[in-house]
Amino acid sequence: MDMDSQTDSDWEFDEAEDEKDILFTKATQQVQKTHDKIVPSDLLQLYGLFKQATVGSCNTTKPGMFSMQARAKWSAWQELGSMSSEEAKQRYVEKVKELFPQWYDAVQKGENNKISGGGGTGWVVHSVEMPPTDSEDNKPDEEKTIFDFVKDRNFQKVEELLRKSDLEQLDDSGLGLIHWATDANDISILSLLLSSGCPVDLRDAEDQQTALHYAASCGHAECVRLLLQYGADRMALDADGKSCIDVADSSVLSLLQ
């Protein structure tokens, strides 16, 4: 809530680049250093602008309906349409300036080395956490199903309640436990499901996607590795004829090839 074949973590400028490009680079470094202080909605906006600036218009397939994190990231990028790279860079810098005015003041004074944090540039926040809805957050435990506990990442309750019949069941949303565990990036619950006999290539009802599609599109590297360890089919196609490789975030693409 990251989707293309290009690497977006090593994007650098040489000394010949103009001042606007250098400022954009410094802005990405500031986001790297402070991403844990930025709310999800702003992170998504910055993600979309970064992709537009470095890749261009969105050129990937929309992730499955319930692959929440990947879908949110895709939407943040896709809604920018044909915005030019130059405008995306400018808006990115303006957003970082809005969030961190002291950073911008320091950059203008030539003091950015004190606050940039060093390191390379690029987008490092691949999983933008999506906050729970009020109904999910306030639902009492006695009313929750095993699906709810997977969404809550409550390993103890999932282990306590898990039955063999649950492993192939799809909920009202058309997803299995394996899809929810993967979307949540919960490697412990995913491992429990797989070791208990959950079909590794179980498909959702809406888009016919496997958990590997979800893990790949969300950039969940540990989940990708675990699913492949259990024999997940890299070439399984969803309803749009896309494999996990076709929808993969660039951060995990090498694991799938």
C-alpha cells in the first residue's frame, strides 16, 4: 500500500546535473532518513511522485483488489497520469519542504550535509502500512474469526484456532488465509499455514491471484522466499494473464528470475 522492472534505489546524479535535480536528490535522502516520521498518506504521495520522476507514467498492471499495500502504491503513482518528470521532481521537493521546513532552510544555507544522513538516494519504504478501519480496530475478540486474527497478526490465536478445513477456505472477500498473511507480511503466520498444509498456489476469487502474486506486488521479500521454498509456481497466471513476475515490485524481481 512496490511494481516495475527498474531499480529505484540507486538513482544518482553527477556534478553536471542542474540545481533542481540536485535538490530533488537531497529531498529523497531526507525522506530516507525520516520516513518513519511521515504519515502513510504523505508517504504514498511521495512514492507516486518519486516513481513519476524516475520512471515516468505508471506502466504496470493494477494489483489485485485485496493486495492493499501494493494497490495503494499503484494508485498513488497512476493518478499522476502524464505528469512530466520535471514537474514530479518539483512537487516532490515542495512536499518534503512542507513536511520538513527546517530541512529546506538548511539546504538553502548550504548546511544539508549536517542533516542529509548520507547514503544513497531512492525509495526505501516498500511497505506503506495501511491503518485499520474503526470497525476492525474495535471488534471484540469473541466476535473475530481466524481471518480476523490473521489480519491482526495474532499468531497465538491463529495457531490456537487453525483447523485443516480453514486452509483452503476463502472468506467473504474471496481471499484465503494465505493471501491475508502474505498481504500483512507476517512471515510467522505464513510459515504456520504452509507447514500445516495450505496449498501454496491457492487463488483468490476476484483476480485468481496466488499468494506469490501478492508477495511480489507488495515487495515482501521474506514472503517471496518462503513461498518459493514451498514450491510456489512463478508462472501461475492471474485473471489478466499476469504472472508474479509481471506484477512484481522491483525490490523482489531478482528473487523471481
